[in-house]
Amino acid sequence: MAATDNHFKLTMLVFGLLFVTSLHLTAGQVGTFFGRLGTNLPGPAATVSLYQQNNIRRMRLFDPHAPTLRALGGTNTRLMMGVSHSDLRDLANCPQAATAWVRRNILRFPNVTFRYVIVGNEIDPNSELGPFVFPAMQNVYRAIRAAGQGGRIQVSTSIQINLLSRWSPPQAAEFKCSVNWFIRPILEFMRDTGASVHLNVFPFYAYLNDRRNINLSFALLQPNSGVVLGGVYYDNLFYVIHDAFIAAMTKILAAASPLSLQQQGGGPQQKPDMPTGLESTISTGISSGGGNAAPAPQGSIPFDDGERNTTALSDGPISTLNNARTYINNLMRVVRTGTPMRPGRPMQTYIFAMFDENLRPGPEYERHFGIFLPNGQPKFPFRFQ
């Protein structure tokens, strides 16, 4: 028994060293979510320490969490912080509420390196919160500028694939006409303020929604699994989804008139060619358990690129530990290079999530997205191709 225990400890040590090495090689580009919907998770101080031990320099929080913000103080970890959906209505309707929010959640923590405030995560334009996203973004942006933080903190929102009417081939991607009222002012705002749009790029969900046309290797970003879409070779599904967003955003902005920067509370004038230069940050991840018992909750648009006509595939479940290891390892490789629409441009990416969250709602696979075990050990080894 003792020999077995020693072998296990040695194996996990090797896993940890591989993990540290992989994150070091992509330092500054890859971060992780710290989600807290679990009953067995380490506390904020232990989690922040784990970030530092593994050289993870970026964190995303879904909402302000004072204990985590206190733990982050003085660590130089770059933070992407969300706004609680329950606050959107007040932030949209009352500039004073935005001022108070900034004072309470940012100014109280001067030693935290805030980089982004995400106003709304995958808000459905047709939901009751849809009309509040853009005015909330405006008010938070103005409050941040008034507090003297406008030069270092960007205001953005997070959008999902089902706002597109189609996404393959990427060049043909467009936003649904029914969401133009929602997405156009948001993209204009980010263009005029120089902010990055935050994209949720999840090949995992795309594969679950269209296993007939998407090969598992393509969804796992495996080398030599690419396809030609619209005359362009795409190495993996991650690149396809990212470039679909870029194409759709470019079309919206190319037809848009520049906003008056006075409406945004001031700011540097952007270059006329900004539509093709709008930057992006990305969230992605994959489940390592729970099977494929239910369709994905996000993005029901089929892949159907008009060029492929494969038969139903028998790839088995995607949410396995081995597939998660494969995806994360390949992700660490592909984010270092550009996509066909953005060649040579590394992609700032946040892996969802740091830990499994046993209280997360939805199908069982939603509770297995973590890359670390609650004891701080990596769930699987990371390595580069």
C-alpha cells in the first residue's frame, strides 16, 4: 500500500510540473475562471495562492466577491470581473448606482489589478435584462472614467454563438437581424472606447449540438483534423467559431456610423479602420465527465457549412477525462498563433473553470469543467504538442 501511495504522489508531482510548464509557456495569455458554485472548493486565499504557484496570471470572476478581491490584493493577477445580473437594471437606470458600484467593488481594492469589467454574461437580448445591458455598460464606463480608472479598465460584455444566424463558413457569418438592435450599439461602444469584445468559444457545445457534421477530433483541436470552409483551411473548430464572430462583428461595424464620443463620456478617437481591428478576449472549456445525456444549453445553430455532408459519427461521449486533457493541451498550443482572419495574433483566453462546481445547474456534464481538483492538484497533465 505504501508503494502504491508513493507512486501516486510521484505521478501527481509530475502532472503538476507539466502543468506549471505549460502555463508558463503561455504566460500572460491564458487565465482561468474562479467559479464558486461548489460545496467542496478551497477558499479565496488558497485559490489565489494556487494561481500564483502555477503562474496563472489572469483570473475571471462572474461577479464581485469581496473575499476574493481581498486575496488578490498585491498579487498582480490581472482580473476580469463580471457584474451580477441582479445589478444590471439599477446600473442601467441610475448613473449614481454605477458610481456606487465602482466605489464599492473597484476603488475599495486599490491593490487589485482590474483589467476588464464584463457587464452581462451571455444575456439573451429577448430576456427582461436584454434592454439593460448597453445602458449599464455606458454608465459603468462613465463611472470608471470619473474615478480616474478609464485608462486601465475596459468595459465589455460577453456574447454567445446563438446570436449568429450562421457561423460556418466563418466568412458568411452574420448576426441575426432580430438582435441587431442589441448588438450594434454594443459593438459601436467597444469600437469607440477601444475595448475588447468578450466571446464565448465552446467547441464542446457546438459538437453536442451537431455531432452529425462535426468530427470529434476537429472539436478537440487535434492536429491534422482540419477542413476547408469557404475556400479557407481551418485547422480546428475553435478557430472557426472565433472567426465567425469576427466576420459578423466586422459586418455590423462596417455599416455603422461612428458614435459621438461625448455620448460615451469622452475618450480617445479611434482610427477609421477600427472595424477590422476590434480586439477580442475569449472564454472556453470542456467537461471531463457527466456524459452527453442532454443537448447543449448554448448555441443551437448547426455547423452545416454547405460543403461537407458526413454521415452520423460514432465518436462516443466527448465529456471524458482523456478528451478534456486533449482539448486543454491543444488549446494551449492554438491560442499562441492567430486564426485565418487574425494571423499571427495570440488570443487572450480564459479556461472555464478552475474547479468542478457541484452546485452548477443544468445537465451533469456542467458540473465537470474544472481543471484542478479541490485539493489543488491538476486533474490531468498539461503538455504542448
